[in-house]
Amino acid sequence: MMDNLKDGEARLLTNAPLCQAQTKRGTACRCPAMKGKRVCRTHGGRSPGAPKGERNGNWRHGGDTEEAVGLRRAAKALIKALG
């Protein structure tokens, strides 16, 4: 497996900073830390959080946005005024 790596790649892997997190056993994690982070991908270095709005996978239809709620309130007030 190491035969497929170039010399430059092998050096980069060995010089990578290690994760600063501790495992459940209490020993230090030996995975390489994510670029610009203190911890590895399994200890939370990868996730920046859920995206906002439509980009979030939990977003469905937008019926509860401020704009939609405002339109419903205006329509309700208009119906009340007419009736």
C-alpha cells in the first residue's frame, strides 16, 4: 500500500499535526487533525453546522417564514374588517 504513495505524500502524512482530543480510554487520539483545526474529523473538526434556510435538508415548504406569517395575518385582518 505504501508503494502507491509518492515520497512527498508520505512526508506530508507523517508531518501532519495530530488530533488533540482524548479517546474514551483516556489516551490521545492518533488521527491527523483537520486542516486549520485542533481535532480530527471524528472528534468534530469537520462539521461547521447545519446550513440555513432552503439549503438545510429539514426545510420543507417555507410556510412558516416571516413573510408567509405576515401575509396570513394581513389576510385575517382584512377578512375580519369586511365581515
